[in-house]
Amino acid sequence: MTVAAERALASTLARIEPVDAAAGEEAQRLLDGKTKPRGSLGQLETLVCRIASIRRTATIGPLRPALVVAAGDHGVAVEDVSAYPQQVTRQMLENFAAGGAAVNVLSNEMGARLVVVDAGVVEPVEHESVRSLRLGAGTANLAVGPAMTRWQALSGLAKGIELAEELAGDGFGLLALGDMGIANTTAAAALAAALLPAEPEAVCGRGTGIDDAGLGRKVAVVRRALARHGARRDDVVGTLADLGGFEIAVLAGVCLGAAAARVPILLDGFVTGTAALVAARLSAASAEHMIAAHRSPEPGHALVLAELGLRPLLDLGLRLGEGSGAALALPLVQSALVLLAEMSTFEAAGVTDAGV
Amino acid sequence: MTVAAERALASTLARIEPVDAAAGEEAQRLLDGKTKPRGSLGQLETLVCRIASIRRTATIGPLRPALVVAAGDHGVAVEDVSAYPQQVTRQMLENFAAGGAAVNVLSNEMGARLVVVDAGVVEPVEHESVRSLRLGAGTANLAVGPAMTRWQALSGLAKGIELAEELAGDGFGLLALGDMGIANTTAAAALAAALLPAEPEAVCGRGTGIDDAGLGRKVAVVRRALARHGARRDDVVGTLADLGGFEIAVLAGVCLGAAAARVPILLDGFVTGTAALVAARLSAASAEHMIAAHRSPEPGHALVLAELGLRPLLDLGLRLGEGSGAALALPLVQSALVLLAEMSTFEAAGVTDAGV
């Protein structure tokens, strides 16, 4: 099984290619013919060109979006690093299944297919709308030992790859990512600190709302985890196993599978960003397939986005996770693509082109 | 006629009331019961509360939006302050009528009713989808004399008020604003400089894309206009007449009419922001009814937003005008309201509320 997952990973990494800059340039040329001053749609123009380069064609309209929200539990929750008790992960998974969470409302509003994944909560949720890609009943406490085995990490990557391939095969042209997991910003902080690298203080934030004492515990936990992690730093899968989370492993796999399928990846906040960083460390070209939906107030998020070379579309102080920021940025992505497809040209509309 | 317009203005100003802070607090209380950490939807929560306070009720769902795009020509265009020739105002009005401009694509995408207004281009556009609220065949050159008469300014305000009342009466619960007019950022800069007040250099930007020499001419024109304007500074309608534009007068009227009807106003960029500043100087309470869609790169825009006490939702380097930024922010507004209406509460979903 480890061998099969290792092969799936290696084969996917081999298929991820750099994006096509020429398609992006062609998209810019098309935008420059539209009835507007050149560049006046600002960051939306950059976005259109990026998507064209990812899709390897400037002939693009709106993309059929799916939003993958992966949930997992974290052994490190015993260190009292979250404002919420661990059972809230499962309760929220049930809320997703029942349709009452923010991400349900938003994915419905944006016309995105919501794919809820149980990557390994402590107690499974049996529901037709929850996809089981379980790697275990929650990770172990990363403060005292590896969060998961190497096999689990590889298996999570492989399951994420497979899910992305399936969604791409079903015609989804854009994959947005979301996460749920009590204490998962602690795992993301440890992982980001190891991969960037960065000091614990620079990547630890208040998550769902811990107080000063909780933040102090979080920083201390990340420091202990990094000290323990030590020598494995050149092994990305080993780092993921040591410090990551089940949902993070699956989401990193989704990034890789999407990149291999030339499907743009719309990131959410700090946790999905850290999953993306894992993917980028495994394949630098995968990062060229990513779009940052928003910047969260988690201090580590800005560092991760900078490392990935991404400028976020939104900066609204969102710190909910669940893919809520990704869903909120979707209309910007779709609008930018519709503008490319539907706006008149100077020539067709008989508007004088000042060439600026 | 001047007397009738003055009466309409006075009656509208008398009807504009401060918003209801209690309704906003009730909306926050409702949001705090939803299955998410308190405040985790960031600026969207502030937005929901603001709209509740404007509508004077926390019982609000998505609002039926209309986007009013007003066009006018500017005599100051003879000073060579725009990258585009004056006839482009009319050409773009025809493009709006034909459905090929960015704002057509975006208002269609967002499900907003587009209301295109000819507030006074040099040569009228006869088209069923263009509403004629003409104040003249373009303004006079504000660098050498008043842009319009006091009667025209009052008439523009009255026409805008009437349009907003009509749209509110037709059930539109949110009015977004857009503008079109070659050289209108020069008029907006002069008007903003007089009303804030601010130095010409602080409010003049590159508009659709003028070069350094053009920017120098623009600053010089604004400086001359302000010197000429001199003593009329305590008379807002007089300042509007002296330095404004026909579309700016109508848009300022729309702000006042919307505020009187308790309808939220979604601003676009610098020109609509300056129209909003005119409205705010006539009625401070009208500004409480405004929402800033985005921040444009025009340097005066940030000053105007700060003066209005508004924090923009988007910051994407948009500098197209036409209401494009307002249209792009619409899904954020609607999503925020749908989240309030549709998300489950902790109690209903059986999710543990940590109270943070």
C-alpha cells in the first residue's frame, strides 16, 4: 500500500508541468482589445492571464467549480491550543452534511459543488454527502511524537490526488479548497514553520479565538514539535507526517492532482495555504496552478502566500476556514473570465482606442 | 424650476434620518448565534450590521440591486487632461446601450438591473435603454469658469433624487453607482479638493492612463479652478455647480434619494465617491447609508473614503469606472446577507458554542 501510494505520488509529480506563459500573454492581448483602458481591471486581468496559462489556452469562459472541504481531528488538541473542544470537528462535519454551515450557504450561492471529505475525524460521520477518505481516528499529538505515519501521509496525498483527478474528469474546471479541524492551525503553524522555515512566533495566531495564554501554549507546542522534528527537514513527506494533519495531507494531494490535470486551485486561508506549501515543496510547478482567494489574519498566512508567490483577491479579515474565503472569491474569478469572454472589442463597438 | 428643484432638495434632506444602530446590534446578536466563531466573517459581519441599521431591521435577506451608471461630458476635456478624446463618452454610452461594456457583463452576471443615464453628453444617444436626464450638452470648462449653472446643479440633484425614489418604489433595495465621462476624474479632483479640502496634488491621479505631462496639466487645471472658485466654499450646491459634472450632480442626487428611502448605496470609485461626498456635505446622515465597494488607485479616492468613514470591500487596482467595482462587490454584499438569513445557529445544529 505504501508502495502503491508512493507510485501514485511519483507518477503525479512527473505529470505536473510548468504553466503556459504564451496562453497568458494571448489572454492579455485579448483583454487589451476590449473596450476599457488597458490594465484598468487591475488584478482581475492578472487573474485571467494566470488561468489562461494554467488551462494552456486563452479560449476560456467561466469554469465549473467544486469546493473540497476536508475535515480531520488533531491529537495536539489535548495541549489546549483551541478555543473549541475537539468534538466540534465532528459536529461541524454534521453541520456540513445538514447544510447549515457558512460553506453550505456560500457554495450554494456561488453555484459550486460542495465535496465534504472526512479525512479522519475521531468518530466517523456516516452521511451520504460525506466522502470518507479516512486516514485514521485523528492524528497523534505532534508535540510529543509524529502526528501520523509515513504511510498515512502518503496515503492522504494519494487519496487527494485521486479525488482531484475524479473531479477534473467530471468536468470541474476549478477546485476550491477548505478545511475543518479543531487545533488545525497549530498543525499548520508547525508545518509552515518547518517548511518556510520560520520562527513559531511568526506563524502562530489566534485561530478561532484563543486568548493570550492559549497563544503562548500554541507557540510553545510548535517550538517543541520543531525541536523534536529536527533532522527530517529535507524530507517533505516526512515533515508532513511529523507535523501535519489528515485533512492537510488530503488537501495537499488535491493540489497536486489538480495541477497535474491543469485545473486551477483556489486556496482559502492558512490551513489550505499550508497544504498548498506542502504541494509546492513536492512540485514547484504545482504552485503555478494556484490562486489565493484571501488573506486571513493568521500571521503565518501572509508568509505562506509570499512563499507561494501569491497575491490574495480579498482581505476582509475572514478567519472562519471551511473554504468560506475561497467561496467568496469565486464570483471574482468567474466575473473575470466572463469579462474576457463577453466584453466587446474597441473595433466591434466602434469605440476610439487611445492605446493606453 | 430652480424653486421646484430647491424644494425637492430641501424636502429630501429633511427626510434623511440617522440610521438605526439598534437594528445593527440586533443583526450582530443574530450573527453571534450562527455556527462560526464570533466575528470570524470579518468585514462581512460589519457590512451585515451596517445594512441592518440602514434598513432599520435585522430581518433582511438579499436585496434586489440596481446599478445606476450616469454619463456626462466635461468642458475641461479641452485642457487635454484625459488620454481619450471627448467623443468616447458618447461611444461608451452606445456601448452600454448595445450591451458590450464591462458594466453590462458584470451587472448581468450579478443579476443587477442596469440603469444607464445620459446626464448630459455633448450629443444625445437615442436608445430605449438610455434614460435621458440631460442637464445640457456637456459642462463648461471648469478651469476658466463655472462648470454649470446653479440651476443645472440643483436640477441634477433633483433628477437623481427622483430616480432613486422611483427605483426604491419599484422594490430595488440596493442602489449601486457608476459613472462615465471623459475628463471626469479632473472634475472629481477639483470638487474633492474643494470639499475635503485637499491640495490638487493629493487628489489628482492618472485616470484612464495619462502620462506625467498630462498629470501635470491636470494638477494645474485643478489649481486654477480652485483659485477661481475661491469664496464660494461654504455653498455646497455652488461648489458642485462651479467644479462638478452633470453625472456627478445626478449621482449625488441618487445618494440623497436612496438615503431618504433607507436604501443602501454601493459606491464605485473616485467619481461616485466624490458625488457621495457632495451628498454627505448636504446631509451628514446620508453618508451612514453608504457602502464602499472598492478602493481605486486614484489618490483622491482614499481621502474621500476616509472622509466618508468608509472601508472598501475590494482593493484590486480597478480603475475602469462604469460601476464595475460596485458590480464586483455585489456578491460580497448579497453573500453576507444570505449568511445572516440561512446559516444554522449553534443551538439548531447541535454545535458546541465556545462563546468566542
